[in-house]
Amino acid sequence: MSETKKILTIQDISCYGQCSITVALPIISAFGIETAVLPSAVLSTHTAGFSGYTFRDLTEDLPDIQKHWEKEGIYFDAIYTGYIGSIKQLDYIKDIIDSRLKPDGVVFVDPAMADYGEFYYGFDQEFADKMGELCKLGDYILPNTTEACYLLHKEWKPDFSKEEMEEIAKDLSEFTKKHVILKGDNHKEGQLGMLVSDKEDSDIQFVYNDKIDHLSHGTGDVFASAFVGSSMLGKSPTSSAKIAGEFTKKAIEKTIDDPNHNYGVKFEKVIPEIYELLNTY
Ligand code: PXL
């Protein structure tokens, strides 16, 4: 019997909109990893491009869920956090990591709170500073440049140079136990880059995928989920970044010819290609 890895993902359920748990659960499961969920909030849709959505904050459910899992002796090989519903949850999540992660377990923190130079609705600098504390428990952090700038109290711009991106990735090493995966490098024509760094090593790797000029929501969650799945199967940080980047690029390609589909990407259509990606990179 081969051992199945077990991961817990903590993020919201946006009932409609192809993001957070409705993306993480199918993608990570498709990598063959048992995926448990802890919803931080339930929204009728995500908050980007919809108005009038409902928002049920589940903050006070977290400690009771943790207590039940303690009673049942439930532990995880990894914990992956995404969009968090309230600042108080960040403390509860630290307790859940302390209590439910196996001793050699891995933590992935996607500080999903901002993009394109702005916070998502409801987030602010106080939240970002507290998110920075959660990042410090991460073996891997996966910010975009906007989130990186809020973590670092730095001014954002859409086009950082290669050297500036390296500087940001280096500065972020204060916010991780091991690895930084910094998304959104634009300095190379026609390519979308990521910087992959290891706190123990001053070398920073650049990983590129072809850039598709299309503004899509939810791609950060698709990327993070495919990254988590690849790393849990033993892929290196650079291979995982390449696989996740290709997976996301393919999902965007499958979406761009549908003008009515701008709230998320059709990642479901790329799931059959996961094993080919794992064998290629
Ligand atoms: O994809 C990030 C995300 C997750 N969850 C909710 C969001 C967003 C981005 O806007 O609104 C509720």
C-alpha cells in the first residue's frame, strides 16, 4: 500500500467563481493527495468583479473544529493557507499549525490579499502586517508583487526591473522559513516569470512561462494549488513553479476564447494533463 499524503487547506468557499477551495480541492486531489478543507468564510461569489455578495465569517468555528480534530487524533502532512476571512483567524491558524501539523510537516502560505497594486476588498495594512507573521511560519510563501510590497511596506509598480525583483525576493526571506516563490516578473518580453529563492542559498532562480495577455481572476489560487500538489509529490521548488506556471497558462488558454468567462479560469480542462506535466518537468 503506498502512503497517501494528507493536506489541510484553509481558505474561503466562494460558492461561485472558481477560486480558493473550489479550485484547491479538485486540483490537489487530482495530484493524488488527500485534501481536507477548513473554510475561513463562505461567500456567494468572490469579491473581484461581483457586487452584493454574501459573506459568512467562520472565524469562531475554527477553534471548535481544531478541538474536534485533536480529540480524533487527526494530523496533516501539510497545511496550505489562502484567503483568510478575518485578522483574528490568523492567530487561530497559528494554533492549528502548532496542534495539527505532523512534526516534519510542511506549511505553504499564499498571502492572498491583494493584486494589481491594491488590496482586495476588506483588507488593509494592519491585516498585511499580521499576514506577515503567518508567512514566517511558512516553508513556502507564494506572494505576487503587490502582496510582497504590502508585506515589505514598499511602493508597488507594475514593471519592476530584474534587479528590483531580486531585491524584493531577498527582502522577503525575512518572511519565510525556507522558500520564496515571488510571482509576477515582467521584465522579459513575452514571458511571465517567477523568482524562486531558498533562504539558505543566495542564488535566486528565475522560472518562466509564455505570457498570455489576458486578465483573469483566480489564477493565483490555481497556481498555488498546482504548486502545492507538485511539491507534495517531491518536486523541487523550481520544478513545482514550472509545473504550476504551465498548468495556469494552459488554464488561461482554455478560457480566452469565451468572452463570458472572466471571473475565473477553466482549470478543469487541464486536469487530464497533470501527469504529463509531472513527467516533463
Ligand atoms: O483568488 C483570491 C480570492 C479568494 N477568495 C475571495 C476573493 C479572492 C480574490 O478576489 O475575493 C473571496
